[in-house]
Amino acid sequence: MKNKGFFLLKVDGERDRNIYTFALNMPAKDVVLRKDADSIREGVLYIFSELERKNILP
């Protein structure tokens, strides 16, 4: 496997509105990303843009 890691998506329903927590850990690439977002789209865009910025995704 080229880029092995762990991805977590958590929904926090205890707040006034749902908050999505995105976390990605890729120890082999020394990458740890975390983002609290108001929408799934915002969180996914953040994860992919950071992976592109770090030259992990083409």
C-alpha cells in the first residue's frame, strides 16, 4: 500500500448545530490533519487540498 493511514469522521450533535470533525493520520508521510467543519463538503475539500499542498496527491 502506497500511503497507509487512518481517517476519522465524527459528528458532534451536542452543540447547537452539527459539527463534523475530520481527522487524517498518515505516519509514513508525517501528516496529521484535523478540521472542524460546518459541512461534510468543507471538511473533504480541506483534507484533499492539504494532501495536494503536501504533494501526497497529484
